[in-house]
Amino acid sequence: MGLFAAIRRVGRIAEPAPPPPGAAAAPALLRGSLQLRHVDAGSCNGCEIELGGCFSPVYDGERYGTRLVASPRHADGLLVTGVVTHNMAQALRDTVEATPQPRVVIAVGDCARNCGEFAGGYGVLGPVSDVVAVDAEVPGCPPAPAEIIQVLRQVSGR
């Protein structure tokens, strides 16, 4: 029997998804599919590497209904990484305003949550919550893809 015949006979084998986590503070209208725009407000790129891992074949964040989109106008929310620098504060505010209501803002990583290693830096304005309202946070420096996906699943309810 050939390889193709064996694949057809066995079918697709995948591990079942773990049960959905408890709900976060996201609006009920955002339950289910969640389209997200990423904003780097001034990070070291460690969190961006882990975000990329979330949507890789290994973690497959899209199977839980979350997807990265290219424009805030097509997004249900924002994933914000890094401290907010003086130069990025207005750009972050504008991106939040360009995202339609209801929306969710998720601060990813310790820098976005509390400035982390960059606290007190001359170019640092502060954490994301000092500039825009934050609905959920992902702790870690950088957080592992599994931790990011856990929060995304809480927000989406999947």
C-alpha cells in the first residue's frame, strides 16, 4: 500500500484542543472569532518572536478563531507589545481609535504591562495602560506562545 493510500485510510490525526479557559473581560460581541492587529509600541522584539510562534504550525492559534490582520480597521482588537515610547504614544492612540467598537486591547509581555527592563528609560513614556485602556494582559518576558494563546482563548471564549 502506498503512502497516499495510508493517509486516506487513517485520515487527519490531531491532538484535541484543551477545554476552553474561563472568560476574560472582552465584550460578548467579540466571542468566537477574533481578528487582531499587532502594534509594537517600543519592544525589544522578544514578544514578537513569540507572537509569530503562536500562529506557527506548532501552536496553530488560528484553530481557536484568532487571526492577525493587516489593518486596525479590519480588527476586533489590538495586541500591543513593548513599552510605549514618547514617539509611539500618539500612533498607538490613533491605532486604537481606528479599530472599530467594540474592541479589545491586550498588553503582551512585561514591558507592555509595567515597562519591565525598560522602566525609567529616557525614551519610555510608560506601560500601555498609561496611554490606552487595556482589557487583558499576558505576563512574561517574553511570554511563551502557549501563555499568549491561553489569554487569546479567554478573550475569544474558544
